[in-house]
Amino acid sequence: MKKLSFALAAAAMFSTASGAVAADVAAGKAAFEKFACASCHGADAKTSVLPTYPILAGQHEDYLRHALRAYQRGASGAPATANIRKNAVMGAMAAPLSSTDIANIAAWLSSLESPLAVRK
């Protein structure tokens, strides 16, 4: 019983310490529009203005969260050892995003139908 209690307490501490944010898909769509993501990636997140810009619709949610945080670290001048992405445009676009914005945008994008996703 003590082991189970300890395991549950540890799991609760880990989930709180990780800063996990419950994602809201509708708020993600609104944030995508608010922060002008469509200006490069298209309103449907599939029709980018340039072929070199990635399709975001259907991408893995955890990958999108990781990428946006890496752009934020790159824009903040974090050392190269901090897993950063240096891109002037994306750094500026990601800098004002909160953790909640990132979680919501990633949830919305990953929920979209796309050639990147296989739904069963």
C-alpha cells in the first residue's frame, strides 16, 4: 500500500512540475488566427505561401509544442546547447506565445485532417 501511495504521489508531483497544460482545440484555432500563423502556413495550415514552409495540419502535437518552444529559446538568445531553433521569422512569431497558446495551437493543428496523418 505504501508503494502505491508513493507512486501516486510521485506521478502527481511529476505532472504538476512538468507544467502540463490542458489543451483547448477551439482556443488553438483562435490563437492560430490571432497570431497570424496563416500568413505563412495558410488558413487551413496545409496551403503554405511558399513550398519551403511546412504543412502544419496533422503534425504530431508533441512535435509542434517542442518546435515552438525551441523557436522561443532561439529568439531569447539561449545558448546553443539549449536545444534551440534559430529563425528570425519563427522566433519572432513564437516569442509572444504562452505555454497555453502553444498547447492549444498544437492541439488544434494535430486534430486537422492532412496527408501527414493517418486516422483509423
